[in-house]
Amino acid sequence: MALFDSGNPAMNEKTFQGTIFEGIRDESQMMTVRGTINKFGFLMLLMLASSVFAWNYFYGGKDPMTLLLISVFGGLAVIITMGFKKEWSPYLAPGYALLEGLFVGSASAMYDYRFVTKYPGIVLQAVMLTLVTAAVMFFVYRFRIIKVTETFKRVILIATASIAIFYLITWFLYLAKVPLPGFLFEGSPPGIGFSIFVVALASFKLLVDFDMIEKGAENNVPKFMEWYSATALLITLVWLYLEILRLLAKLNSRK
């Protein structure tokens, strides 16, 4: 039964296998939706704190590349570890949130600096659009406007994994000083089309994540899965924000 098939690489069917302990009846030891939301809020605060640090680091005249490398590869290591050791999530999730914040703060500061004259407020607009999109997708999920079927989940999983692999490859190419495809940065029709596609994908993946959290709570998975699920939702939301920020930059580069 593909009950936990998810479009989030950190939340798929294998995520919950082996985590439902037979005989557990203490509700305080079980995952709940409220508990997941609370932990997501805590992770968001940690991420915002490190984002502010990274923002000030950049505007203090320092090269953000160090923070970017630490956040990308450090965050990747943490996520891989969490995938194999889900019970460590309560300890690893806060660290991941801090690393995520370093990337978000550095990237946001770089975009803000680049468009401070041409498009002031690009970061704030990206934040607002991300929040609005998340609220709309929650409404869509809550009232089952779009049903999260098994086919829907599989399509999102394949598309998300493909984009993740593609982005990882581009990072290595960038570090190797290999020219990257122009559509990643340019405001050309292919570039804008690609960004719109990825923004839509990240938005739909929120539906899958909401479904995963609800199903996890319904099936009484262990409490530590609240941290794991909150981290996965944070990944999606940050991805959505960064893609919206990239799309806004492309649109304004054409002016």
C-alpha cells in the first residue's frame, strides 16, 4: 500500500516504514498535526535567525560564498543522515534549519543588492508571494479542490527528484567553472518558462507534504517524525521562495 508515497524526497513511502512500533498507545509519543506545526514554527524561527546573520554578513562586505558552500553541502549531509536515522531528527532538524537560513539569507542579500536600484523590494515581494501561495495551496488541500491521489504523488516525486538532481549537477559544474545553461538565469522565454514550471512544481509539492503530515498523524507514527515532517515542509517552502525570487529576477531583467 503506497500510503506514504510523497513528492518530497525526504518524505516518501519508505519514510514511515518501520517507525510504527507495535503496542504503542501513549498519545504523547505519537505524531500529531499540531505538534508538527509547532516544530515547523520553531524551525522557521531558527532559519530566520541565521538568515539575518547571513544577510548582515553579506552587507558587511564579506564574500557569501563560504556560507553558501557550508549551507549547501552541510545541509545535504544532514538530510542524508536524517534519511537513514529518522530517530535523530529532533537533534538534526534544528541544525538543518540554521544551515538553510545561511543559504536563504545569503541568496536573498545577493538578489537584493543586484536589484536594489532596478527593482527595490524584490525580496519582500518574493516572501509575500510565497506566503500567499502556501496559504492558497493549503486551502486547495483542505477543501480537496485537488485530490492527492497516488498517481499525483508519483508524478510529483519523479519531477521533484529530477529537478533536485539537475540542480545538484549545476552546483558542481558551477564550482568547476563550467558554463551553465542560460535559461537558469536569463529572462528569456525558455528561462521564464522553466521558472514558472518549477514554481508550479514546488507549489503542488506542498499538497503532497500536507497529505503526508495528515496521514502520518492518522497512522500514529512516533513523535520524532514531527521533526522529520516539519523539516521536509521547510525544505519545500524554502524551495518555493527561492524559485519565486528567481522568477521575479528573470522577469525584471527583461525591463
